[in-house]
Amino acid sequence: MGDSQTEGVGDPYPDGTERGWADRFADTLAESHPGLLYANLAVRGKRIAEIHEKQLEPALEMKPDLVSLIAGLNDMIRPGFDLDSTIEHMDTMQASLVDSGATVLTITYPDPEGLAPIGKMLKEKTQRFNHALRDVAERNGALLLDLETTPITTDPRIWCEDRLHLNAEGHRRLSVGMASLIGEEREDWLSALPAFIEPGRLSRAATDARWAWAFFIPWIGRRITGRSSGDGRYPKRPEFAEVRPASVQEA
């Protein structure tokens, strides 16, 4: 359940369709749990109220044993962010899933300060949101991957050029991190990447300008016109289907 990160934006298959951490995570589980059934209800651009309205009931109807619920970032990055309302939606969804017998996986969000030019403006909101996410996860017994306290998550080399979505390496690491919550990890997802030379001031300014033109200005345009990147899109796996691990598919 969730938005673009769980849909898999930033980590395409060779045919261009979205893969992402959740598909990778399902592949990992399927290797040790043959016959694993997997659904992915996430749709990019969705705010937490939409996820609550459109995804909770279908998820509950499938009677899952394990659910990931990552939501609220599309609310937090907008002006007028209502923390109490956002957390109320998260609390209600987590409680409903846990009451149904499911184990719930969720996250906090990385410190945005070094990821994008507007990161400093979002830093305090992110900290308050993460604090509330920890509280609600503890209250409901959800398993939480604390990305805010994990240095690798602020390395720009695991993020796409839009600085909002993980790239293939970022999705791969997140899948391993989520697997660690249930004892299924196969490697150390926290290992640092090789050292690299920080770009100079002029190079960084030019990169920031390109980012603003390519990503930030179009985002503002969608806000002004009331459009979303998820308009007209549907979940890529709306129902349970068996997962065939890559090792089996290639055999």
C-alpha cells in the first residue's frame, strides 16, 4: 500500500515498467516461501487520504499476512501540511491491518536537507512527521525501518535525478532493509558506497538549476492546476498473484 516509492518509480524493468523495492522484496521472500502471493496497490502521487480510501478495503479483503504501508510524503511536501490529519489516517490504517492479523511494515523518511535545494525548508516538517510515525508504529505494533537515522539514505547516488524517488540501487537497498525487519535479509543494506569527490559550488549550482527546471517547476505546475502524477493510473498488481523468483524464471 502506498505511493510512488512502493509502486517502484525510479527502478524500471528492461521493458520500462516499474519494479521497485516491493517487487524485489517479494522476489526475496518467494525464494524461501514457494507459492508466495503478492499484490501491490500503490499508485504514484497519491496522498494519504486517497490511500486510505482506495487501498485499505481491498487490502483487508485479501486477508494478507504481511502488509507494507508507506504513505504521507505527498502530503508533507505540500504547503499547508496537516500533521494531525495525516497521522490519524496512518493510525487508522495500521490499526485496521493489525487487527485483521497482518504484520505491518512501515518507514520514517530520510533527512531531506542534502537531497534537494528545498530540503532545508522541509527538514523541520520531516522531523516532526518522523517523530509521529515512530509513535504510531509503536502504538500499533508495526515494524518500522528508521530511514531518518540511516546515513546511507542521504547519499545522492541512491536517488534519481528528481531527488524524490530512489533509483535502482536505492530500491534494492530498501528492499533488503525491509526484509531485515522480518529476519529475511541476505546482505548488509547499510554499507556505505565508495567515497566520491563532492562537486564544486558552481557545478552544484548548475545541477540544482537543472533540477528546478526539469522537476520542481513542473511539480508546481501540477499543484496550481490540481493535477497529479497518478491521474488515470491504477495499481500494477491489484490482486494476489503467485511470485516466481528470478532464479526460477531464468531456469
